[in-house]
Amino acid sequence: MDQPVNQGKPRYRWAKRARDTIAPAVTAHGKLIELGGGYDFPGTLPDVVSEAIAAARSKRETLQYGPLYGLEDLRDAIVDYLRRDGISTARENILVVNGAKHGLDLVCRVFLEPGDLVIVAAPTYLNAVRIFKNAEAHFVSIPQDEEGMDTEILGNRLQARHDAGEPLPKLLFDMPDFHNPTAIAMSAARRQRLVELAKEYDFVIIEDDPYRRVRFGGASVPPIKAFDNDGRVISLGTISKILAPGLRIGWVNADPAIIRRMASHKSDGGTSPLLQRIVVQLFRSGKVDQHVAALSSLLRVHRDAMIDAIREHLPGTSVCAPNGGYFLWVQLPAEIDADELVRRAGNEGVSIISGRLCFAEEPAGSFLRLAYSFSAPDEIAEGVKRLGRAYVAMRSEVGAPTKEASDIDH
Amino acid sequence: MDQPVNQGKPRYRWAKRARDTIAPAVTAHGKLIELGGGYDFPGTLPDVVSEAIAAARSKRETLQYGPLYGLEDLRDAIVDYLRRDGISTARENILVVNGAKHGLDLVCRVFLEPGDLVIVAAPTYLNAVRIFKNAEAHFVSIPQDEEGMDTEILGNRLQARHDAGEPLPKLLFDMPDFHNPTAIAMSAARRQRLVELAKEYDFVIIEDDPYRRVRFGGASVPPIKAFDNDGRVISLGTISKILAPGLRIGWVNADPAIIRRMASHKSDGGTSPLLQRIVVQLFRSGKVDQHVAALSSLLRVHRDAMIDAIREHLPGTSVCAPNGGYFLWVQLPAEIDADELVRRAGNEGVSIISGRLCFAEEPAGSFLRLAYSFSAPDEIAEGVKRLGRAYVAMRSEVGAPTKEASDIDH
């Protein structure tokens, strides 16, 4: 050929789904007070030194490639752990993954073609939105009330699609216990109804349940998976919120036909057996239960500190006091742009998350997600005070009243 | 609606790419003599107890979520490590991943649409074939000779495609140093030529280089990446073959524009900072270098044991004695079906890999991949003896001569 096909600096032939990262890599170790990310509280991170020593010594297991589906001991420990939630499962239903997000990614691989529909709550988990968008999914967004995703609205939307001959969703994603970001716990009736709708309209439910045991009050109801009798529910679990995110161990509990297909897309050479062996020990010794009990007591204090600070510094906002989880979902007056408030709060020295990121489609209002998990109560108080400065300044610019209560629903 | 859309046990609406796993989960801990998988030799796995203790103690870093791109200390250690190969790179070019396969998977996400073409050697790395097939890629398979992938044939194929107005490949995948499965080391001229062809025909080269330092002899030539001056080469690295696969730490070295897009598809919540901190210490203390030097001396003995056994037990086969890596690539007489031999060898008590798995398209003959990495020399001798029983029985069934030499090229 006479001329090169391409000259100069390459313009890569990306796939359509190749998106640049939105922001540079961030960690919780900056100078801002961190009320954004769902990091674990550093003060209660567990001591895993003895488990790490034992695991490192078993090097013929832990430094070698591990089995594709995970260590049998860990899969069995997960089966035991789930049994206490009323879920009957077995080793062949469990796939060990590198955190629940990894499990969600694998679900997308084996179920979604570009353009397929996924049902999500509005709002929903921001990283799930990112993963579904990376899979080129489209969305059906369903509002929530205090009982969780509104199954009546969902049923009507599905029937209308069916009657109109429109494509039906393949997947539904939700977090029934202390939902991220709203902290809502779904009622048993709604859980049951979701499973019925899944059968009726032939979709699969992804139940992501990291916060179930981070509970301050209220009675627990069984997981959605406990209502499932024909393999339509895929449960995602993780030790990130009950132990430590840095160990990056999660699991999928699903029909073995689903598990096998997910495993064939697991391209990490197996989850690290060193980490798995550490976690097996922590499950067996009871440290997992001890840790989540201590953490829950403590986060209840964090939650209260944040609610007190919101009452003092964010007049005119509305928030529910949750019975568990890591987050508060703060509704702002409609005239306050959440993205702009996040930017200004950063200038004041506090990191928060715009509610806009928690919607797969258009936001249904102006919201913030505030995490009380990582920062200590005094930092939370100072962080919300800083946020309050940015907020009050914005309100005075738009001419809103500066003297009024915030609406806190206990 | 009157009738459920779907009744009875669900038939999942899989994506096209949802393939069942071929085999149940397997490990290297079975009763067969393992000459199949590229496992590390258990006798030289490094002692990482002190590093694990130190990492577990730094829990505010190691048990928390880590940065998306990896720990800065590890990215810097990788930059230093690559510099010794004549590669000039920087922290922003490095993405830490959960093994090189994970990196390859992320490359597929950001470059490939279903049906896109990928250039591979024939034969090539069997897990790369699986990952590319999971990404619904199609293949252009190029033969190898003793200098590596035949760039003249490749150039002709590309020109013919260009002239015919056919789609051109987006990616090329190869392992230039002690190729898996052939153990061939690519010549410098071929490496240079690959980079020229990538510019001319606008594709990106993926250089997977796990075995580069597992060398028994011969002079090393610079990596393909060292010939790249416009960001067309993506290097994949891993500690699996220079340290321990169980730690599941790999990296990608590429143009930052590529790294950022890969990071946005990294759905594992960050690679475990506990594992990363262990590996940082092993790089800094020189243990990585010590380990790979000891391992290479030892694997040379393994290689020789396997070649001696092949000479004794596999008459009529042909094999090259490699200067490095983990594998021997054994050409069988055309009348011996490799898949059937693998099955029969299993019955005799030895696990091996059919060469058929190492071809993206039709195999160019009948081959076995034998790993000398995992088993000790006496096990290798016994394993090849068992394989020989199955092989000789098959040969006698097809009426081939039983007395002849094997062709071993040193």
C-alpha cells in the first residue's frame, strides 16, 4: 500500500461503551471531611493479623491459583451465614467474587444485550447505575415510598408494556434492606409481590443486601431470596459492610445454572485464596458477628450526630432517620441545585454526593446522599456545619427563608 | 392479564455470550499428576508471613476501600520494575488489576464490539481465547515459527483485507517471551515489525508478558512496548509467575487515555489494598528478584526432566526445548487425536491439556500442552510415563510404528 491507513497520534477505535472515568482516583484519605463515600469507620476495623499469619502459612493453598468458584470452606461458611436469614442454599449455588459489585457485573454479562431493560428504584445505588450503563442497559425507574419500591406502579408499568407489545425488562435490581441511598427497608408484602411479578413477567431479581445486619432498630423481614421458589432471585452479598471492604470478598447465591455461566465470565484467575482463607477464619471464629454488632451500635451514634447536625445547619431540608445502613438521603428545596451544592461544599472542606448520581434517569427532585459511616461524630458535626454554610449561602441567593426547621422523620 | 407470561421452571433469557463453564471447578490438589495447568511449583512458593503481618497491621489502608487505579506505592514499584526492561513509563500509565487476565478482560470491554476482529497467534493462550470469545470477538489466526508470530504472513493478510475493503482487526494479542503454549521467544525484528504494522493498519497490540523473567538461557530482547512510540501497545503484567498466583496482583501499562477507560469498567471496588501492600513490600525488599532467580534455576531442571521423559515415553512426537517459561508444546503424529489422548491420560492418572484449546480457530495439527511448572521432577517422569502408556496404546490401535525416536530440538 502507498499511504499508511493512519498517521500521527492514534485515535483509538473504542467500543461504544468505553467511557472515560468521571473523576481522578479518590480515596478517603484526603483533607476534606468525608461524608460522601460508603467507607467503613476506621475506628472499628477488625484486627485480622492472626488470620493473616495463618493464611500466609498455608501457602500451598493460599499462594497458588484457587478454584474458579471459590474455596469450598468459604462457600460452606456463606451457606451457613445465609441460613440464619431463612435462606436454604447449598455450596453449588455459591460463587465467590471480588465484592458484590463484581457479582453484579457478572450478572450483566450473562443476561444483558445492549439496549435490554433493567428495573431499578428511583433513586438507586450509584455504582449499580454505572455498571448497568457500562453494559449498555436501558432503564425502567420505579419510585419508592416508605415500604420500598412501589410494586403497584411497577405492576402497572409492566402490564402496560405487555399490553402494548413492548419489550419487557430482563432484570430488576434493588437493595431491600437499608437501601443505598434512601435507607428504606422494604416490607415483606412488597418482597413477596416482587417475586410474583418476576414470575408473571419473566424477569430475574438481583437482590443486593450489604447492609442487612447493620441494624439499629426495627424488626427484620426475610430477604427477597427467601420468597423465591423457582430460581428467579440472584442474591449478592459482601463482607465490606459487616467486616472490611479491603478484603474484597463477596458472593453470589443463585441457581447453579446461573452460577456456572457467571463463573465462565470470571476472568480474574479466581478470587485470591489468601483473602478467602482469612475470611473463612473470621466467619468460623464468630469475629464477623462480633464486628457487625459493635459497628451497628457505633453507627447508631453516628446517625444521631448527623441528624442533630442537619437539624441545626440545614433548615428547609427533609430526611428520614433510618433503622440501619450507612446513609441519609436528604431532600433539598427544589430551587437548590444539588451538583452546585456539592461543588461549594467541597470548597468549604466537606465531601458529599449529589443525589443526581443515584438516579438512572432524570432525578425526581434535588437530593444529597450523606454517609455517616466513615467520619467520627465530631467530624460529622463539623462536616454538616461546613455543608450548612454552603447551603445557607445558596438559599439566600435564591431568596428562600433562612429561618425554618428541617423535617426529620423518625 | 389473564395468563402468566411464563409458567413453570424459568428458562432464563441469557445474553448470547452466556456460556456454561466447560468443566466443574478444578484445582491442582487432585490425585492426578498435574501436567496441565500453569500452576506455580509448591516447593518454592515464597514466605510472605512478615509482609502479611505488616499489611494486616496497616488496617486503615489495607482493610478500607483502596484507590480505583491501585496504591500509588505499588504503581511506582511497577514503574521501577518495568524500567529495568527498558520501558519508560509513569504512575498514570499503570492500572493495578486482579491478574493479567483481568486486564485483558478490561481491554476487551473498552475496545471490542461483538464481531470485531482480533489477531492471535496459532496457537495462542487458551484463557485469552476464552476471554475474547466471551467478548464475542472474531479472529485472524497467524502462524508462528521459531522467531514468533510470522509478521510477513500477517502483513499480507492485512494488506489483502485493506485492498478488499474488508474490516481490519482492532487488536492483536501475543505473548512474546516464552509464549504460552509454544515457549517461543519472539525476535527483536518481529517485535519492531508488529509495532509498524499496528501503526500502518491502526490496531492496538496487547503484549502479555508473564514469563519474561523465567529464563534458563538465551539473550533477552526488549519488550514490544519498548518499540512503541505512540501509545499503541498495552502491556499486561502479573506477579503470578514471578512470585505467587494466589496474591492475584497484575497490572496494565498503557496510554493514560486507555487506562482511564479501563478503570471505569473495573467493577471490583478496587483491587484489595491488603494484597497490594504485601506486594509493595516484596518488590521493595528484593524478594521478587530472589524468588524468580531461584524458580528459574529449578524449572530448568523440571524442563530437562520432562524432555528426558518425552524422549523415553513418547516416540514419534516432536518438541522444542525452550529457554524459559512453564510449558512444552508437543506435536503428536497427525493420526493421534489430542482430545482422546487427554481423556485416556486422565484414566492413566495424569492431567494434561489438549492443544486444541490453544487455537482460536481450527488447530493446525494435533498437539499437547504439558506444564513442567507444578510437579516435581520425579512426578514429571512418572506423569509422562503414564501419558506414554495411553499414547503408545493409541498408536498401536492406528497401526503406527512403536520403535522410533522423538524429535527434540534444542
